[in-house]
Amino acid sequence: MNRIVTLTLNPAIDKSTSVDKLVPEHKMRCVAPKLEPGGGGINVSRGLKRLGLESLALFPAGGPAGLLLQELLEREHIAQHAIAAANWTRENFIVVDSATNQQYRFGMPGTLLLPDEQAQVLRVLQELTPAPEFLVISGSMPPGVAPDFLVEVVRRAHAAGTKVIADTSGPALERIVEEGVYLIKPNVGELARMAGVDELDSAAVGKAAKALIAKGKCEIIVVSLGPQGACVVTQDMEDHVPAPAVKKRSTVGAGDSMVAGMLYALSTGKSVRQMVRLGVACGTAATMNSGTELFKPSDAEKLYQWLLRTMSEHVLD
């Protein structure tokens, strides 16, 4: 039984390497590239696996890159359901300049997801038996996918009694929030747009989130504050969790790692406050690794325990 399903409509192969120094118009010798499966929901499934929790990754895959994506997931023993796609799966490229330790990220555009392929995604979700407890919609939208497609995904999930966690952006996020979901993880700018204002300061974040919750748009909002951590808001509470200070090597996959940590906490009966602390711990732990590597469970556990010890509420409700 797959209690958790992740949906990634714009997956990718992430290739990462490093050079001694980036110099224009020079031939630069790279170290052997590291290949990893990528895309929001896929990374959430990979993060959950590191925490000892199984999930099913659902995604389209096309061409040789799509076959490689499936092979990479098999190596990590991630349960998967790939929708055969006519267009090739995209590949991203990350280069680290060893001289400065600066990272350069080249994100390639997604390929067109055809109407019949979108319909196949809906059919697979509809036929899941039993219906999952959680559906994670994460990552960017590829060409050809309208926000209304995700609305249909959310409606079918609601009909099946599945809780939807959304970590996307732009019109897609705004449309599915109008439909109503269980949890969203916007940044401050995204929350401001949903609240209909130009910007939000830290004092206004909680108020804007509570207004959305009061309208029945979601039950939990976790506002990502980047290096400042996160703010979690429900109907009855508001809590800010600072990110622990660590040596950051890369921010790739930090947001997906955060979602994985929160989902693990929700699935194992932890409180909302514990949930956001574990999410921040996993997200922060991911930044400690170079390239596209996700968090190490041992790092995440140390940071989580530190947050539990140092935050003011010693008894988490």
C-alpha cells in the first residue's frame, strides 16, 4: 500500500560537476559528472526513502533521458510509475567553480506534455487502490499543462479522501489553492500574490496566511523564509522556526528535502510544531552537501534534535 504518492510533471536528470575555475572561452576540464534523478516530487520521494518511509513516484518519462531517470530511481529503490511520454525528459546542469565555491545552475525548459499523457496521469491516480493518504504535487509545470489540470487532480484526490500537499508556484499554485488543499509551502512572494498585495513583511506573513486558512483554502501553511527558516501557520497557531547555522555548499533540493521531512512527520503522528522543525532540519541538512545531493539522515537528525532543545517550547503540542 502506497500511503504517499508524489506527482512530478516536469522531472529531470540533474547533472553536476565542478571545474577549477570558470573562465570564458576557455576549455575547462570537469570532474566526472554525477547523475541524479530530479524534479520536485521525485526528490520528495527520495528524501522520504532516506528517512525510512516508502512512497510511489508518479511522473512522465520520455526518450533516453527518461529511461535513465527510471534506472536511477531503481538504483535508489524508489517505487515508481512512469507515464510513457513522446518528448524527451529534460536534463539540468550544475557547475561548481572550485576557486570560489560558487555554484552555477542551468535549468533546461521542460518538454511538452501531450493531452493524452495528461489523461494517463489522471487515470493512474484514479486507479490507485487503496487511495493514498497523501498526494504531493511538487515542482514546476511543463509546457502544455494548464493550471486547470492540477485543479482536476486536486478534485479527484478530494473525492478519494486524499490530503493534497502542494509545493509549486505561479498560476498553478494559485489555482489549486482556490480549490483547497491540505498544506502549501509558499515563499513570502508567493504568499503575497495569493493575498493580493505587493509585498509582505515578517509581521504580516502570519496574518496573510491565517486569512487564507479562514477562507477554507488550506489547513496548514508553511512559509519558506530561506536562510531565516520557516513560519508555520494553522487556524489556531503561528510559529517561527529559524534555520540552524551551518556551512552551506548548495541549496539544490533544500525545499524538496524540507517537504520530505514534514511529510515524514505528518505520516508518523508528530505534531505540527515537530513537523516544521523536522522539515527545517532536513532542508538545512541538504544545504550542507555539494551539487544536487539531498540531505544525510544523520545530519537532519542532529539538526532536528538541536531545534527541539533550543526552541522555547520544551513540550510540543
